[in-house]
Amino acid sequence: MGDDEVLAWLRDSDPSLRWKVERDLLDETEATWEATRARVAHDGFGAQLLAAQGEDGLWAGGAHFPADFPEDEPQPWTATSWSLMSLREWGVDADALRPDTAGLLTRNARWEYDDLPFWEGEVDACINAFTLASGAWLGADVSGIRDWFVTHRLPDGGWNCEWVEGSTRSSFHSTLNSVIGILDDEWRSGGTPELHAARKAGEEYLLERRLLYRLSTGERHVWAHHLGYPFRHRYSALRALDHFRAAALHDGEAPDPRLSEAVDRVRASRDSDGTWHQAYPMDGAVWFPVDVPAGEPSRWLTFFALRVLRWWDGARASG
């Protein structure tokens, strides 16, 4: 496909993706893409996921795992934290959920870890990042999680979900999830100066490693090139670049030159048909599929890749 054909193919998608294509790749008017975004709660993926919310405010009866989850199976993606993440990322308005969803979750949702209250978070940095962003979206009090990220940042700049097991080194995965959640909170609530400084430190952790390499040995992480959507909690250079694009636009900054090799690798992974193909979809039960099986061209991955490259190339051309 040529570029125009790829864009037309992307536009012919579920409203949860189409409005982003219209806004970020096609430069449609705000009225156009907002009208498409408004459809997400009523058509396609968004409507299907909203319909799965229980009267208690939860999905699948659990906070991070379904109520009936057998522990010998892969992580399922149907419980409340994952469902909130999807709806939020698809652009669904908070008022499309059950009335007072934040209050319902305060009363009915407890973390599987130590039965902790939902909006207070738990010990896992990734879970806390998802909850911080979802709380800011739904208007919940997540001030405790904001403080948690400031006090639990590790000396090398980032976070590691295994800190509770004694880890003192940050993780690519945990740090990326953390800065994504913090940025979402900043965008929606204004955040705090302390949390903003923590985000910048976490981003520096990733930039020092050029999004790809172990700092101590220079070894390139093979999983940094995994192309799989939905991203869930997993790190990839593409997902990291998409965050740095959002952060640069939010902060009014130019792209950091240390992103260049990761950008080159994303560009080189484009397939001959002009798209990016699904390579590593994650196992686990879902409410319904939102992307294609491995080996097929992915609208979502193609959108994220083209959005990153458009931002990067445009900034370099204007600089």
C-alpha cells in the first residue's frame, strides 16, 4: 500500500482508533475527530467494554484479576484495572461509565495484594501507575499514589515492581509504566511539582539507555523490539517513543536526540506492504480481540509508529 492507502486503511477502523488517526495523522478539524471520539462509548470496542461493567462498578468481579481466576493460567486482561486502562486510552468520557464509578470502586474493589483499598494503590509500580491515571480520569482521590511514586523512586532514577522483593535497580518495564501514568495524571489534574520531577528523572533513566540498552554492559534488550498490541504493561521501544512524544508535547520540549536509534529501529521494522505487523501479542483471556493475530498487519501498531515518525521527522525538519 502507498501512504494514502495506509491512511485510508487506518481510518477504516473502530472509533477508538479512528478519532486518533483523524486528529494525529490526518489533521482533521477538532469538530470532526471529537465527533468520532464521542462515538467510542456507543459503537464498537468502547460500547462492548462498557457493557461488561458490573453493577458494583467492577469488571470480572476483581481489581487486577477476575474473581474466579485460576492461578495456573496466563494473566487475564478482563478485570477492572485493565478495563479502565483500555477505556481511558480509547478516549471514553468518564461519565459514560456507571454513575459514580469512582465511588463504587471505593466501596467494592480491593486489591488482591493484602486486600488494600483500590484508590490507595498497592506495592506494584505498574498497577499504581494504571490506578493513578484512571483515578485522575474518574475524579478519585489518588493523592496517596502520587506521594507513593515520589517516595518509592529508586536511586538510579526509575522504579521496579520488584522493589518489595528487595530489588534496588530500576526496570525498563516498571519505569515506562510509571512515567506514562504520571504524565496522564499531570495532563488531567496538573499533578504536583514533586511528581513532575520524579517523572523527569524516570524519563532520564530511559534516555540514558537510549530506550534499548542495559547501561552497565551496553547489551541491547531483545524485548525492546517486541511489536505487540495491546501494549498492556509490556515495554517496547515503540511504546516508549510514543510516551516521549506525548511528554515533549506536554512539556513544550523538542525531541531528545538520544531517541534517534530507537526511532531508526521502528522505521526499519516497517513491512513491505507499508504497515507494521503484529509480532508478539500477549496471551491471556480478553473480553474480545481488538487487534489482529501474529503475522498480520496491525492498524494499532501502524498508527503508533506513523505518529511517532511524523512527530520526530517534523521536529527535525523544523529545527
